[in-house]
Amino acid sequence: MAALVSPGASVTIIDQSTYLPTAVGTIPFILFASSENKMYNNAIAPGTTKANAGKVYGIAVNVI
């Protein structure tokens, strides 16, 4: 806590900052597909189907 005292005035500063905890090494990644029914490993990538158009489609990938 910091305190500043001047003639006739006293000011106290309290740091109330908050931070969100994240996992170490977490990197957000957002990919936008520009075409419908893109192929991936000889199959249609599920995030590119018409049913998922205009939605955020989450895919979790564990990288070691």
C-alpha cells in the first residue's frame, strides 16, 4: 500500500487488480474455414459441415 501525504490532503492507493489464472503454456488458436465440406484425412472435416456454419466449433488437441 502506498501513501502520499501533502499539507491538508492524504491520499492512499490500494491495488485491487485481479488476474485470471491460466494453465502454463496455454495458447488460444482460432481457425476460420472459408469453404464447406473441406477434406481432412480422406473424410469431411466436422467443423466445415453446413450444420456447423456460422457457429464456433471447438476442437481440443493435446500436444505433448
